[in-house]
Amino acid sequence: MSRSKRKWDHIRFALEEGEEKSSVLEDIQYIHNSLPDSSVDSVRLDHSIGGLYLSSPIFINAMTGGGGEKTYTINRDLAAAAAAKGLAMAVGSQMAALRDKTERKTYEVVREQNPNGIIFANLGSEASPEHAKAAIDMIGANAIQIHLNVIQELTMPEGDRDFTGALGRIERIVKEVNVPVIIKETGFGMSLESVRLIEEAGVSAIDIGGYGGTNFARIENKRREKQLPFFNHWGNPTAVSIIEASKTSKNLSIIGSGGIRTSLDIAKGISIGADAVGMAGPFLKVLLNHGLEVLQEYIDSLHEDLTLMMTALGAHTIKELQQVPLIVLGHTHHWLDQRGFNTKEFSQRKIIK
């Protein structure tokens, strides 16, 4: 099967499959503030991650590219929305374009549509520093995501089977490229042990890519003759991954993604430790089902809702939203307790102005 056909299969199956309902963000509950001493006009959504200034804490996460005209059109419209609404955007893996120059336009269109925006390049952990430099140059990227997708590759019929040396390659990329490096999981979450190793490699940010969003094991299983059902429910949920990462790392920017579907999910993800949140599936579905104009309206709605919630919580900035008191319930509480985290700390917090 051609790489282009495989790319389109991933999109088609993702839309058919939907998303898991287990990011466990429902386990996060805010403590109501009757005297927030705030106003809608005082709320600011701009923030910084990995040394990059973002006008919004929401960004369009890596989805596609390298799949011919269909992925060209998707990336063109996503980039147009990002430009209009001030969102950062990541492209899908660019290895397809490094191996086949005819696919370059499916990525280059993103910079063409958004000449002044924040754009993340994207490659897998098999990439060399030379690959990374070429991917960055291809789209004038402000940062590069290096994605980790062991479970997807193992489930993919034609996927990789050797993952040795990945951390060393990441370290070399960090040393040799001139933009921030973001390490991204692809739907299976991150543990504190992985975060520690990645932080030691000198990266700027981690996207925890938690279990609860698009399930690439299920997608790849649809492409297999012999199913690997044990991978369908594999992974660390988004909420616990954000907390493990943010409580473990002192220097990294933390990006929350994986099953972020609503404005409330966005707020909760930030409140438990994310500096920004990435969304992919919801943006793609709105775009393909309703078009670019409705996608832009949807982004406006997310910003408006987030502003209202921050006003109710008394949080004027993203930093203050990360300080609001909340309760950690259910599965997330039990998981974190077993892992040695004190969830009571969240309930005792207060905003420091």
C-alpha cells in the first residue's frame, strides 16, 4: 500500500471510529468561587510554551499531510483557520515529503496560508538531525514535534518493529536544530518515568498525547488481517498523563492532548498542569462536515467559553487558571494515589496574583 493511501485511510478510519470516552477529565471538578473578583474584559488567553508566544492556549494538533490532494486541501483550510483565529498549528509527519518530493506541497501550503503564524514541524523518533532540519526548512517551522508512536507502529501491518536508540536521536536533534523541540505521544499517554528521560534530553516541551482521543491502535487494527485487540485499550489517560508530567518536570512546558473535545476539557487540562492544549479530531470533523467558516466560528466559541469559565473561577491569565482549586475524583484519584501523588494539593490551592 502506498504511503499516500495509508495517510487517507488513517483520516477516514479516524472519522468513522470517533474517539474514546476515557480521557478521565470528567474526574476533575472545580470548586465554585462565589466571589471571583473578575470580569470578562480582564481575562487574557495569551501564554508561552517552550519559549514561543501563543495568542491562544489552544492549537491545532498534528493530523495529516503527505496524502495527496485530499490532505493538501485539509491542511490548507486548517492553516487558514489558524491564521484567522491566531492558533498555532502542527502538521502531520513530514517523512512522506522527505521521501517523495511531490508530497511537499501538502505541507508547504500551511506556511503559505499562515505566513506569520506559529507552525510546528513533525517527524517520528526514527528521524535524524538532517531529517529534522529539512522538515523545519520545508515549512519555516517555529518548532518541531518528534512523535512517539510505538503502539501504533506495532499494530500497523507495515509499521516499525525496532525502537532502539530513539532517545539518543532525540538528544542529537535537540543539539543540532535551532528551534524548540517538542516530544509528542500519539494517543497512549506519558508516564513520569518517560518524562524524566525526555527532560534530561534537553527538549523544550512535552505533548503527553493521552489515551482518550483518536485511538490509533483501533485504526490500525481495522487495517490488519490478524487483530491485536490487547492494544485497543492500552495507554495512560490524558488527565493522569498531564498531572504526572506537570508534577514531575520543573522546566518543561506541558501540552495536554488526547480527547480534548470541549471548552470545559480545555479549561480542566490547563488547570491540572497543561500550558497549552492541542485538539485534532474535533477540528477535522467540523471542517469536513461543515466547512471553513463554521470551523472558525467553532474556534471563536471555544475562546468565548474559556473566557467565561476563567471569569467564574477568578482567573485572569492562563497562569492563574493553573492555580485554581479543584477536586480530583474517581479513576484519576486512584491512579495518582497508586503512583505516589498527593491529589489533595489541588484542593488546597489558591490563585496568587
